[in-house]
Amino acid sequence: MRYHRKMDDVVIEGAIPAATLVIMRPAAEAAGGDAELLLVKRAATMAFAAGAVVFPGGRIDPDDYRVATMHGRVEGDVETAARVAALRETLEETGLAVGWTALVGDAREAVRADLLAERPLSSILAERGERLDLDALVPFARWCPNFKESRTFDTWFFAAAAPDHGHELSVSAAEHSHIFWDTAAGALAAADRGDISIIFPTRRNLERLAGHGSVDDFAEHANGFPVRRITPWVEQRGGAAMLCIPADLGYPVTSEMWESVRRG
């Protein structure tokens, strides 16, 4: 299935363009039919969300725009560059080649090493004569929190099915300390127990992903809602300060007490 849904591609001045990828695979029956999601724990030394559990992803690099044009997209297409960044960062961070079926075995590890050594993805693709399957990604959200305590990232959110793989996944030690699969409900329960830490956007997206057993199932849900940039705001409700998001974008929980929120 192909997912061509378009997001608003206006760049917010001062925000760092980024992309993140929710990778979904069928879970065991004990998970109640929910898909398992690939999660990484950020290293304690990172400037943003240190020690937090997040989805793979990172900044959109200038070369991601070059790759977008190699795939026939117009120059400066931010949303397509975000798709490229989501796939590239996932390969760098986890060793999982999503949207790149020809990349297997030793070649996958060699390309990952090249990317971590900052060799441009555009030159790797040109040398190999290959293309990414950018339409395999489901666009479902765009978040741009603006908290004084942390950097401002303007992040496109995508979902994709986990490709078949027989190799053990490993993290890039410079950025992450741990990698694991869990259902959205399982990750939320772990956070509630204090076993892991999650920031506000991750919690809201885990709540939205809960109850979906596959990418196609989640895509059907996501297609029922617009994709608009989300910048949470604080308002007083019942005498308490609440951090809020819009109520019409598909999220089952749209507010949380300000004092309990991890923001970055």
C-alpha cells in the first residue's frame, strides 16, 4: 500500500526541521492484538530528551533534500526530505533498513557505517543505482513544541511496517543506550511505573497508537484526521495549569497537568 497524504510543508522560523518514524510489527497474542513498536532510549549525554525513550529519528539534513529531488520531487520539498530523513536516521540509529528492500546483509552494515561516517546518502544511492520507497511511510502528525527549557524541533511523524530482517538490531552508541520492541500500551505502563521516561509528544503519540495492530490499521485511523502542526499551549482548567493540544487531530488524550509533563 502507498501513502501519498500531504502535510503542510511551511517551515517555522527558528525551529529545527526533523522527522521521526514509528516502526510497527505484529505482536504476540499476549499483546492483545496491538502492534509492537521499535523504541530507543536516548543517551544520558544528549542535549535534548536525555535518557528518554523515543521513536527513531533526527534532524533533516541538506542532503535529504538532494535525495528528495533524486526521487522526482520538487526542489525544497520539506515533507519529502522529512521522509528521507526518517528512513536515513532509522538506518543509522537502529540498523533497520525501512523502505530499502535491496539493502541486506553486509551491504546494509557497510551503508550504515558510511552514513555514520557522514557520507551523503545521495552519493550512496547514486553509486548503488537504487531508490528509496518513500511512499511506504504513513504521515500522521507534525509536532512543534515550543518550551523554554528545550530546543524547538519541527518534527514530521511517520509510521511504517517493519521490514523482514534476521539480524539483531543495535543502537548507535553516540546517541542511544538501548533498543527494544514494545506495544504502545506496554510502553505507557512502563512509563507510569517509572521504568522509562517519555516526553509529552511521545506519550500522546503512544496513546494514539495503542489499539492498532498494523500500519494499514493505523493508516485507516490516521486518514480520518487532518495533519496540522501541533504546538501545545498552557491553560487553566479547574484551577490547574494544563498543557493542551487540539481536540480534532485524533488524539484520545489532549491535556496533561503541567507539573507532571516531561518537556525535553
